[in-house]
Amino acid sequence: MKRITVNAEDCAGCRQCEMVCSFQQSGKFSPSISRVRVLKDDRYGLDYPIMCRQCDDCPPLNSCPVEALFLSNGVIKVNEQTCIGCGKCVELCNYEAVHLYQGKAIICDQCNGEPACVNRCPTNALDFSEVDSFEEHASDALESLKVRWEMND
């Protein structure tokens, strides 16, 4: 399955991905409605874009009391008319990739196979390609960062 992956070492922290995402999804430039969020780790000087990883075993997908989260062609999406804004999906996402905006869950849906954030990233820190297991990719990326930046925690 194609998924968005991040190379944190290449991220410049420009947050252009947030802006293009919000515009693509809502027609407005506003980080608060972006499906991607750039987290900054000042301890190591790293910026890291966070978006839905489309996990194979997705706790938010399986726990929504009104089934507002659903799979469409293998991609997790939100039915905004069904969502009651309870926040259970936000609580259960292991990657802080689900947010509430105006009482509704928002989640990266990969722009229906043409992720705007990937296409506009000036440093190519984002990639959209076939990944067998996101968990394996994430684990390898984290280990690489730990070694490069001498992270002990």
C-alpha cells in the first residue's frame, strides 16, 4: 500500500506541508485545520511532520462509537456527518495524528492518492510510495535518528 513517509533529517520545519494541506482540504491557509502537524523537538533541533500513518491495526478506526472512521480503498477517512466529536479517536491514536476541529475529527486521507504535502515539500522530506509495513519503516527511521543525533531516550 502507498503511504506517506517522513525523513525527519531532511525536514526544514518550514510548515509548508501544513499550509498546503489545509488549503487542499478546506480552501483556507490555516495550520489548525491541517491534517499534518509539524512537531518541533528543541532538544535535538528536529522538526517532524505528523500525519495519519494508515496503520494496519488502527485503534481509532476500531473504537469509534458511531463508526465515523471508515476504510475507503484501504485509506482511513472520517464521515464528518456521523462524527460526534467524542475525541476517542484522538485519545487512542498512538501517533497524535488525529485532531478535533470544530467538534469533528480530522485525519490525513492522503488526498485521494495525490498528497499535496508530498508534492510541495521543498526538501523532499515527505515521500509517497509503497511501504509493506509502516511500523517497520518507522522503527528503522527512529533508529537512524537515534544513532545520528546520539539520542538516548
